[in-house]
Amino acid sequence: MLDVAGLSLTAEDRTLLKNPQVGGLILFSRNYQSPQQLSDLVTEIRTCAPDILIAVDQEGGRVQRFREGFTRLPPMAVLGRAFAEDASEAEALAVELGWLMAAELVAYGVDISFAPVLDLNFGVSEVIGDRAFSADAGVVTTLAGAFIEGMRGAGMASTGKHFPGHGWVVADSHHEIPVDERSLADVEAQDLLPFAALMEQGLDAVMPAHVIYQQIDSRPAGFSPFWIEQKLRAELGFDGVVFSDDLTMEGASVAGGFVERAQQALEAGCDMLLVCNNRPAALQVLSYLESVEHSGSERIERMRATALFSPDSLKKSERWKSAVEVAQRLINEPVN
């Protein structure tokens, strides 16, 4: 899964998207100007690569790539605070926000948002912070499960991140190499609980953290056969998709160059490699995949969205109008 630089495709972009080793495209804020421009871009992408998986980070709060023309979504921590006041009401709100986020994207042909965040907010990680539903694993499980229910109702598959949990470390893996010093028992007793519970409920995909859990493995989770093959696949019985986090992030640098990162992520059990914001790196990884004649993963097909609405029909629906009111209320009048 790679990215493109602008609001439309270049000749090089079109060539790359036709390469059979390219299975996904992730969009960023720089790729978005308006709903009509997004519609045109998606049409252009699908013309080049009809089966490509189109993704975005549209969690809500600080992490929402498409804003103008889309409903502004609150950070998930708002739902955690609402849960403390009225658990059943908060769960219902989570369903509606998950549905709203997914329905608006799917209407424009975007397959997935990398959501929800299943990390626990221990109050130390600035990069996670209010992206997390709560510090309580049970609350995260309930609210994320409800959010996923809403996503599913809108035709979108779910991706839990960042396995097995990014919330304990202070360092931001975009710019540093985070190290979590806790024992396996500590991680299993806290961070891992929402992942394990939601896998039993049908979580579709996970994205591992670029975090080194030093008492357990010297490699970050996304390059670790222990975390992916042993813990995730064998022990937890997860048969969903594993997306690597972006291989250009600083947290991935311990694995070596970009080819080494790709090789180790695949060997650890990742189904799809993300290489973003660095076209030379993407070309290196692409060349490596071609050289080994990588066969791809059949699991990826499960992540394709089911389009239930056009943009016009969505905005005429009573559920959309109601869900927009929920989002606006939670942003304008956050629960204390």
C-alpha cells in the first residue's frame, strides 16, 4: 500500500497502481480538497486499478484527513467520558459515530479507515492520548465493539490498532523508537484485552505497533514472529488481515533499510506493507516484492467495502441526519 502526492494522479502514479504488487492506496489530507475532487480521484484510481484497496485515517479528533464537506468527528475519548455518565447511551453513540464515519467514506468509494484505536490511554502517550476511548480495557472493548458494529452496518471492515498496545510508551513511533519495558504478563493483563475480546467478535484486521517490548522480543511488534505468528495467529487464533504500520516511520528503522523492513514484516506475518510519504522507499519495496514474486494475501479481499449509499442518498437518509447531530453535539458539548 503506497500513497500519491496530489489531488489527482500523475503518469507515474497510474503506472504504479497498475503494478500487481500494489494492492492498496492510502489517502492523506494533501489528497483531499472537496467531496467532488475526492470522487474524481477515486474514479481515476479505480480506472487504473479496479480492485485496489483505498484507505484513509479517519478516526475523528486530531486524526481526520477529510474535513471540509465531511462531518467533523470528535475524538474517541469523548465517548469514554460519556461512558462514565451513562454506559448504554455511550455505547449507542459509539454505534452511530462508527456508522457515520464509515458511511461517508464508503459513499465516495473509500474502502477502509484504519480504525478503531484499541490502545489504552495511560496518560503518557501524546501520540495516542484522546485517540483512545479510555484507560480501562473493558470500556475500550465495549465502545470499540459498538463503533465496529456501526462501521459494519455501513459496509466497512474494521482495523484495530496498534497491536498489542501503544499507550504505555511516551515516545512517538513516527519520530522515535519507542521501548515498552513491561513484562508479557503486564501487557496481556491490560493492553491485549481489547484486541483479544474483539477478535472473538470478528475484528477484521489489526495494525501492529512500531514498539519494542524489550522483555519479550528485541524487534518491534510489526517485525516480530512472536507477536504476529505466535501470539496473534497461533494463540489468539486471529485469521484476519495484518497491515504493517508505515515502514518509513522512525520506529521501523531498527529493522534496517526499506527492503529489510519489508522482508522482516512479511516474514513476521504481515499481509500488506504500508510505505508512505517516501516514493523512493516505495519503489525499493516494490522492486523487492517483484524480485521475490510475492503472491500476495487472499485475506486482503475481505477488506473491500460494500457500497450501500451514494453521497446524495446518504445525505437524504434520516440516520445520517441523526448521526451528524450526535457528532456535532459531542464536539460542541463534550461530556465532562
